[in-house]
Amino acid sequence: MPPTPSRAARRTPETARRGRPSRRAEIFAAALRLFRERGFHATSINDIGASAGVAGTAIYSHFATKQEVLEEAIREGAGRIATGMKEALADDAQTPETALEELVRAYARVVLENADMNACYVLESRNLDPEVAQPLRRKERTLRETWCHRLMAVRPELSRDEAQTLVQMAIFSIVALCVHRTRIERAALVELATSFVLGALDSPVPIHNP
């Protein structure tokens, strides 16, 4: 009976690539850090390779272009936010106040856990191709609508414009934490952001006298 080929010998180049996710993840993480710190255009493939500990050309085994790294980062960040929001909205038995609090906390947690991805979106979304950017813009609008719905369930006295403005300010205050680093431990920062945003959403809206 002929000897059975070893597992390594049976692996094709494609399965070999799938079998090394850690290297791809390292390259991905290094690219995100550099995009956040230096900007997309100021970061070269060789910079990414040096940060990840590989030759710059080795990156092409995992990503076709630097643009692809950016696009995948932003798509992945948007996908994780959508998943976090779905989980936060799963409990239909919550009171409106609890539902809003859980929505804010879940958003703060998923955004801060993926700070480099979300910083790339904030700072570099202008470098996305239109066909990539448009679906993400639609997801943004859906997210804001979800926040508005939850906020107006708690504060029915708000007009739609008032609720949308408060929501935009609240979301931006959380996302801004991805751009500016802090030494506060992440779990504590999530709770701080949640408390701050809930207070902001509860702020009285000045009466407008035309």
C-alpha cells in the first residue's frame, strides 16, 4: 500500500492560504493602525509590510491592492456594527428607556472594540469608490433611523428634526473616541460613553422662536 500523503503535502496553494489566517489578520491590523495614524495616502505597501513583519510584496498574497484593505476594513466595521445593533434590539420585552440604553451601550461597545476600523471610516471614507461607499451610506441612514425610533419612543415630544439632530450628535460623540486615543480602559470607556450619550439624548431642546 502506498504511503498516505502528509496533511501538508495534500494542501493546495488555496487551502494553504486559508490555513494561515493569522498572517492575513496581522497585515490587516497593521494596515488599519497605519491608516489611522498616518492616513491612507501617506501609508505605503512597504510600510504595512514592515509593521506586520513581512515583505511588502507578500501582502499581495492576501490583498490585491492597498485600496482593497481599506474597503474591507470599512465593510467589516459596518458589518460588526450591524450585528451588534441586531443583538441589542433582539429583546422586544424591554421598556423604551431600557431599549434605548442597550442600543447606546451596544453601539459604544462595538465601535470602541473596532476603533481602528471605525477611525478608517471616519477619516478615509472619502477615498472609497462610489460603488463601495453608497451601500455604506444606506446602512448609516438605517442606523440613524433606528436610533431616532428608539429615542422618540422615550421622548415623544421631540420633532423628527430634533430627534435626528440629537442622534447625529450622539453617534458622532462615540465615533470621535475612535479617532482620539485615551488611556481609559475600554469597558470603563464604554460605560462613560453610554452615560454621556444618554444624558445628551435627554437634554432639553431650546424652544425656537422664529
